[in-house]
Amino acid sequence: MVRQRDVGAKPPVHRRAVVVGELRLGPATRTAVRRKAVEKGDPIAAGELAGLLAMKRTPDLIPHCHAIGLTASRVEIVPSARGVTVRAEAETVGRTGVEMEALVGATVALLTVWDMVKYLEKDGRGLYPRTSLGPVRVVTKEKALRATP
């Protein structure tokens, strides 16, 4: 038998999670991203939007996640020395945490960037020797100590 964890007895409280992650890219790809010279468009803007949309769909992707009404969500992707980094933040007032939503948002944001630049990253065999995703990790998980009104 499979089931979701019962969180019905838990009081609704303010919860917040922040996730950071990285996508490593080759030098030519990093330059194309910075110059906004990627054929499919702006991978940063597309990745940020995809991350927001993914957070809302987390329970559709991860079977044991509860459907959560997010009260705030943010995704920011910035170029870095090795590729791009993402910061995804999710908030709710509810009975269960939002770290899975932030993790899904960050990961989908980075995968979207990868999808948009993959033609620049492929080698002669169609592989990605310079490209890697991760680590993606929770850096903040907060829960209010008292119930919110």
C-alpha cells in the first residue's frame, strides 16, 4: 500500500525553503549566455519562468508530495565563472514544508537552461563532456515557531 503522510493534525504555520544549484558549462556557452546569443532565446529568462511553473507542479511529479498553496515563489539564475547558478525560494502557510517545491523549481530551471544551450555543449559524438548539473541543495528551511493567524 502507498499513501501520503497524514499532516492533518499539524497546525498551519509559515514555512520557507531556499535551494541553490549550479549548471557547469563550457567557455563558449558561458559567453553565448552572457551575450544573449543563444539560438533558442534567453535561457536565463526561460529557466526562471520554467522554475516557477515547476514549483506549482511538484505534487504532479513527486507522488508523495502534498499539493501546497504557495504564498510566494522566486527563481533567479545568474551567470557564474563555471556556468550558471540558480536560487529558488518557496513559501507557504501550511502543514508541510516547501523544500521539495524549491528543489523541483531549481532543478527544472537548470534543466531548461541546459536544453536551450545543449547544441553548444555537444561534442563530436553528441555527448556533453563539460556539462554537469549540481550540486542542488537546500540551504535554508524555516518554520515559524507559532501558528500564523
